Amino acid sequence: MLIVRRPVRRLLVALLPLLALAAAACSDPMTTTDPQSDFADTVHGVYQIVTILAAIVFVAVLALTLILAIVFHERPGRRAQQFHGNSKLEVVWTIIPVAIVTVIAIPTFRAIADTTDPAPDDAITIAVTGHQWWFEFEYEGTGLVTANEIHIPAGRATSFLLRSDDVIHSFWVPQLAGKVDLIPGHENELWFTPHENAARPEPYLGQCAEFCGLSHANMRFRVYVDTPQNFSAWIEAQQASRIAPANEATAAGETLFLSSSCVGCHTVKGTAAAGSIGPDLSHIGSRSTIASGIMDNDRESLIRWISNPDREKPGVVLMPAFESQMTQEQIASIADYLLSLQ
Amino acid sequence: MATAVETLAPPATQSGIWSWITTIDHKRIGALYAITGFIFFLVGGVEALLIRAQLAVPNGDVIDPELFNQLFGVHALTMIFLAVMPMGAGFFNYMIPLMIGARDVAFPRLNALSYWIFLGGALLLTSSFIFGGAPDAGWFAYAPLTSEQFSPGRNMDFYVLGILMLGVSSMAAALNFAVTIINMRAPGMSLLRMPVFVWMTLIISALLILALPPLTVALLQLLFDRHYETSFLSPGGGGDPLLWQHLFWVFGHPEVYILILPAMGIVSETLPVFSRKPLFGYSAIVFSGMAIAFLGWAVWSHHMYTTGLGPVQKSIFAGTTMTIGVPTGIKIFNWLATMYGGSIRFTTSMYFAVAFIALFTIGGISGVMHASPPIDTQQQDTYWIVAHIHYVLVGGALMGIFSGIYYWFPKMTGRFLGEGLGQVHFWLMFIGINLTFFPMHFLGTAGMPRRIYTYDSGMGWDFWNMVATIGALVIGVSLLVFIANFFRAMGQKPTAPNNPWDAATLEWATTSPPPEHDFDLIPIVRGRDPLWFDRDHGHAPAAAPDSAVHIHLPPPSYYPMMMAVGVLLLAVGPMTHLVLTAFGAVVIAYSVWGWALEPTD
Amino acid sequence: MAQASAVEHHPTSTGTDNRKLLWWIFLGSECLFFGSLLATYLIFKGSLAIPPFPTDRIVDAAALVGVSDAAREACHSIGNNLFECEGILDVPVTSQSTFVLLMSSVTMVLAVYGAQNNRLKMMKLWLLATMLLGLAFLGYQVFEFTTFGNEGLNLSSNQFGASFFMLTGFHGTHVAVGVLYLGSLLFASFRRSGLGPEAGFHIESAGLYWHFVDVVWIVLFTVLYLIPA
């Protein structure tokens, strides 16, 4: 009795996760099963076919294993039948995997062809450069440079030119497209068109998917899919040059910022700050996060970050810990200034 | 005759530690491999538990990121090179000569050398934790993260030199076993009468012999880039980081089969014995093993689908990769058919063998899924792949190894592992594996990247990470049960008869444990399952030979150990001072000289 | 035979001596080692940007930025902002060293003949000759490496330097190991017991290795020196 009950329980245990897999929460921010672009749709189409086949094979083989284990369990009077093989059966179970593999291969090949078409002419082109550990984005033809957060329009193709400045990274926004690596010395291209109805105020989350050193886990980014109108407005706002300080406090912050070593690495358009080592800060106030998506963009986080970036994001050594060079008031003043760069 | 002036006198003692250091007996070397491998398996397990502890909850704070990044890479290196391969090597050292009816391997001293170099490489690699930091760029060590510029510490030097040493060891072992299997078979044992485990070992040897050179070249390029000013792999100097990926995976993919084929060989032994009937489709299993190994050479770029391969390359590598599913499927069906019509004894070994089929199938299915490049763009570098490799390597390779341990333990020690504790071990391990690794499919589907030391809450990853950590603890407990079982068994009197399972292969024709010379009389093989053939056809076991006949065995030797020390010195040179390398070369030269002149009769 | 010797002198399943089989399989593995090095060389050969180049090549001025003086000297302006850079490979000299190595294979055959026919003096003489030819080849290689170094080619100058030195350097190391191998056999053959009853076998095994190293060089010489020309 025990022998029968055990395997049955095993079967149930094996099946439950399978159901859970099918229903894997589509609401998760980085889910791969809720596609919102043509590229992601293509991938998901193949995935669904293959998953169904895989589930069938999984259940069939496991059921067969259990049935054989139960039926041919030793018991009094049973003698094992002595035979060495059966050519007909061998042929049959060569054909079964061949058939399954063929069924997987056809949509695969079609999807490979679909996802390697050249981008349409009206695509927006964004050059992506991977750095340890943040993403730099340059909208070609606009002079617009930003970091870790981008906006793209719904219903129109965006093409990403993927490069790296140091080690290999990988560009991945699961709901919008499969990942493509950023490899130093190479340039890869990825393009997709978000669905017309993919526009939403919340960002689509992305993350570096190739191990790239100490803070690999902290190399995240956000893609906002806007309506075409919102997108145009955003581009226009981001192209604006120097945002004049609105009050005395931010004016003091600007002076402090421009007289500090910040300008050696960061750019703020229209000012003397023209460094190109760190992220462009021209419109940092308009972003929702800092430090490649690991901290909210607010006064308190900015102060913490400027005080000691290595403490917030291990391995960030190019940017010094300003707590040893400035007072907390000075740092707060710079934070206020940066937040004003909308 | 060599004189004492030219070489050291042969070691005299036959017991104590010295006898283990100088042993060239394949059974003792096998035991050394197996025990060392198991100890490193526990080390790798502790590394895994630390990783799981860190990831149990979002924003975990158990270990710092430096250590985490070292642990996930070293966990892989430890499990692959220091645990699963040596445990496999333990079996084929111990069993291959017995299974083919030989008195030892073709080159007993070379065999000892393989072990000692392996031990040196393993200690070198592991000692990195003490000396300034373990390799922290993953086991795949993608350039240019590994360059002097991005990895200025010693970390990657330990990787390069440790793996080079382990490669030398594996190469020596593979050459030895290829020759042993081709040349040392007992009379009557034609190639197609060899047990499947022997076949798989031969195939693994061939894979190692051909796959290690590309890895060696890649490692040398990395070594030269780091220390001798070349830039093979750094784009700054005109190099190409993808060169590393190609060379590494030309080795790395066959390596996967090097890890899984021993397990396939083991269950091909245990399934028939415990089903009390011959293996179904012997030739199909052997030839599909060869097909897997052959195709394994044409699939390496499926690790590189996201690097920007062209559509034609993607399609070709997708095609070859999916094709591997066919011989794998054939194997699975043949194992199932072996159970059909049997009278199955559910010993612990059999439980592990049946679980192997089930769990390996899961790993195989998920493998075919991301053989499709479009799907892989969503699964590559996520926990989906972590789930896949662990179903293949833990659910597959490790379950096979445990099936072998329970099966051959009486042959190796004369004692039985307890069946009661064995069942507890099995069920805990079976549950633990599924609890740990099945949820990783969900994590991957929910977009959790691999190799991240931290993650935020609200990504939908919290629950399954906690489940996986609990599962890892269950696996840990199951291993404690196994260790208890081992010591309990070793405390008992040896009672095992020659052939306790009524098995068919030659290792069961001699005593348990076998005498130092393996067989009093070299057996004669009359069929594919020799002991069953003799039983069914009324051939009595050969009479015990005249006890006056002296079976001469080669004397023990310390040159293998000495040469391994030389190799270790050679390896640590580039990391410290090249004087050590020169000194190592002298030690090696001396050992070769002594080795060559040492009398072997 | 009342005494069953455990290993090594057993009749084998295939009839081939274990050690000889080991050598053959090992050399198969070596093929992949040199194959991987050669593949690296060929991959980079197509995309060389800066001199020194293996063969004559015309480049624009940009390619000369930052290269060493020695490498720049080999490049002459041909107007239009273009420069013609002389190739660094010296086929006539390397043909000599290739000839030397080929001859060493002949002397090796004679040494094996001597050993197998128990003509020990002949064996020793031709072993010595083989060693000397091997050393001569290494001498040529040292000369070549030094010359290339003076002309601005080293491990860090460009991908040609890195892959060329790595490839030919490892081949040279194999020749050096071969010389040591033959040297120890020669040395051992002067002991009272000589090389023992298996002298022919030992010399033949060494010959197998030596011929392999020669054949590898023929391939390298063809691919590196002759085909580009």
C-alpha cells in the first residue's frame, strides 16, 4: 500500500508546480510572460508552443516512470522477463523526439528571422553604452544624453545600438524584448515596437543580465513607454539647456557644484560642467531614481549618495565620498540644486 | 638495473599514510579520488548554502557582495572540477579495471600522478579564499572582466593556474583510461560486450582529450594578457572578448557531458541489476552516448545566443542543440524499457536511479526549451538556467553518483550502507532538490537574473527564493544522514559476499573488497553480461588458482607525488616569483628521470 | 609463465603496446592544442590594424599613430597620406630552419633504425645529430625572435605579435622538450645497462614525438610563412 501511495503523492507534487508555472504571476515587474512589444510577442509565441510540448513530455515521462515502478515492483511469484531490446520500439522512440524537436524548430527558425529584420527607417535610435555599473543613453540626432532612465513612444519602433565602455553587460527589459549583450569592441543592435496600448505612467523595469563585476546586481534601468504626445513633450523638455536656478538656495548649490570636482566627471548642459565619465546630470531632477535604479530620487537619497556612493553601491570608486570633503550642509545644497534640474 | 645513486630506493612500507602517498593501486587511488571529491562536494555545498542564505530574503545582509561574487563562481568550479568530476573519477579508477577484468590501469603511476596533481590544483584553487580572494568573475570568467585592468587582484590568477593544473590532471587520467579500456580488456570482452559504464568512461576520456586543449589555450591567453602584456581578449589592445567565449564553450559544452555521462553509465548498470533483467537496447544506449558526445562539439555557441550572432549561426546552433534531444530521448526510453517486465527491487540505489531518470528528464526538457534562441533571449542568465543546470547536474549527475555509491559500496568496503538510513537520505534529498530547484523556474520566468547578490522586494521573487533556501537546507540535512550512514556502515564487520546484488559485471566476480591484484585468475568473458551468461549457461566460476602462484604487482612509488609537487611549484610561479617555476621544472625533471629508471617489476 | 606480471608487458587487447597507444592519443590532443593557437592567429590576422605586419601592406597614416619607432621605420610614405609597410617575415631564413628541422627527422629515422637493429653506436651518433639539428632550429628561432623584437614586434605590439609568438613559442618549447627527451635517452644509453632490452621501443617513441613536432612545424611554416606570400 505504502508503495502505491508514495508515487501518487509524488505525481501530485510534481504536477502542482507545473500549474503554478503556467500561471506564473504576470503582474511581476520583470515577468517574461506578459509581452508588451512585437519582439516580446514573437518570443512569447514560441515560448507558449514549446512550454505546452514540454509539459506534455514532462507528464508523460514522469507518469511512465511511476507506472513502471509500481507495476513491475517485485512481488512473490514474479519473474523478470529476459529480453534485450526491440528494434521496432527503438525506431518509434527515435521518431518521437525527432517529431517534437521538429515542431519546436519550425517556429524557432521563423522567430529568428522575424527578430533579425532591420529596423524600420522611422525608428528612433538610441545608442546605449554600458558602464560599470550604469547605462548611458544617447538619443541620436537630438544631442540628448541621459542615464538609467529612458522614454520611448508607444506604437513606434525604437532601435538600440548596444556598446560597452568596459566589460560585457546585457540590455534586458523582459516585457519589451529579450536580452542582447553589450560587448566592448562590438556593436549589437536591438529594436522593437511597443504596443500602441503599452503606454503607461509606470516604468518597465530592466536590469543588466550579464555578470559585470562587483555591483552587477545594482545595474538596473527603467524604460517609460509614453504616448506619442507625451514622448514629444519629454524630448523637448530634455533638450532644454541650462535650467536657471529658481531661488537663492539652488543658486548657491549650482555655484558649489560648479566649483567642486563634480564637473570633472559630470555634464550639466549650458554650464562649465562637461565631464563625460559619469552620468549626464542635465535633467537629473526629472528622473525617478538615482544610482542606476537602486535609490529613489529624493533629497535624502541624493545626500546619502553624494556623501559616500561606495557605501550605497559597492565598487563605485570613481566618484569620491564627498562627506570627507564637504559639510553635510554643502552636500544638501548640491542635492537641492540637482533636484531642481527638471 | 637502476642503482641507488641514480634513483631513490623504492618505498618499503605498505601501511600507514606513507603507503597511501606512494600507492599506485587503482582501488586506493579511486578511494582517494572519491573521498577527496566528497569532501570538496561538502565545501561546495557550504558555499551554496551561504549563497542561498544571502538570497533567502530581499536585500539580504548575510554576506557582503565581494564574498558573494566569489562564492557563486567558486561554488561552480568546486562542484564541477573538485566534486562531480573526481567522484566520477573515483568510480572509474576503482571500477574500470575490475569491470574489464584487468589487474590495474595501463599506467598505474600516471594514475597516481593524476590524483596528486588534481589535489594540488584543488588546494591551490580553494586556498585563494585565504590568500587574498577567490576568483570573482564566475566559472565562465568572461573577458574582459578578468583582465588585469578590471580584476587587478590575485583572484583570477588562482582561477587560471588552478584550472590549468586540474586540466593537466584530467588529461593524464583521460589518456590513461582511454588506453586502459582500449587495451586491457579481459579475453572475450569485445567492445560491444563492455558494460555501459565502461563505454561512457571511454567516451568521457575522448571528450576530455579533445576538449581540454582549447581551454588550455584560452587560459594561456588569459595568463599572457594578465602578466605578459598581450591583449588577446581585451578590445583596448585590439583583442576580442568573444574569442574567450568561443574557446571556453568549445570546452565548456563537452564538459557538461563529461559530468553527466558517468551518471548515465552508472544507472545503465544499476537499473538492469535491480530490475533483474538485461539492459534494454544496449547498442542504442551506447551509440546514443556517442552521438551525444559527437554533437556536443557542434553546439557551443548556444551559450552565446545573446552576443549578437547572425540569424544563420543562431539557426544552425539551435538545430544542432535540439538534435541532442533525440539521442537523449532514446536513452531515457531505453532505461524505462529496462524496467518494463522486470521484478524491481527498490533498494536505495534503485531509488536514486529511478529519480535520476525523472529529474534528468526535467533538466533535459528545460534544456531543449532554451535551445530555441528566441526563448533563450528571455531565459539566458536568469534563474531559469540555474534551474536547468541543477536539474541536470544535481538531479542527473549527482543522483547517478549516489546510485553508484549505494550499489558499489559493498564491493569497495565489504560492508553495506544501511537501507533504512539510505531511504531517509534519498527522500530528503529528492524533496530537497525539487524544493530548491523547481522554484527557480518560476524565478527565471519572473525575470530574476543570475549572479545578483541582492534584489528588491516587490519583484515577485521573495516567496520562491525563500522556498529554494529551505530546499537547500533539506539537501544539507540529507547529506548529514548520508554521512551518518557511511560511518555507521564503516563501523560494522565486513560481511558482503562477492555478488550481493546478483549483478552481471566482472567486478562482482572477485571478493568484496577485491584483493590487491583484483582477480586471482583473469576472468574469461563469454557474453555481454558475463556473470549472468555463465550462470545461465552453467559455466562454473573458475577454480581458485594454486596459492603458490605469485601475482607480481608493480611496487609503490613516490615519484608521482613528487612530480605533482613540481607541477604545483610550476603553477604558483607566475603568481609569485618565476624562480618557483624554475624550481618546479627542476623537480619535475628529476621526477621524470627517477620515474623512468624506477624498476616496475 | 607461472608469474603473471600485472601490467605493461601484458599482451594487449589490440596488440598495440599501451605506451605507443598513449603517445598516439596524446598527439591527437596536441593537434587540438596547436589548432586552437593557430585558429587564434588566423582570426586576428585578417583584422590587423597597426604594423609590424607579417607581409607587405599599405596603410594610411592613422595606422602609424602610437606604434614604436622600430615598427615605423619599416613603413615608407608613398604619398597620398599612404604608407607602405614592409612585411616582417623572412621566408628565406625560416626556410633554412625548416630544412634543418626536416633533416632532423631523417636523422631521427636513422637513430630509430640503429636502436631497433641493436647498432648502438649508430643510434647514439644519430641521436646526437638529431639533438644538434634541434638545437640549431632553436638557434634560428632565437635569432628570428630577436630580429623581430628589434623591428618592433613583441607580445604587446599588436595581435600579430601576440599570436605569432605564442604559437611559434609553444612550438619551440615542444622542440626544446624534444631535445631534452633525446638528451636524456642519449645520456641513459651510456650507462652500463644502456637503455635496456627495450631500447628500440624507447627511441621509437621519442621518434614519434619528434616527427609530430616536425609535422606541426611544416603546417605552421606553410600557413604562417608561405600562404600569405
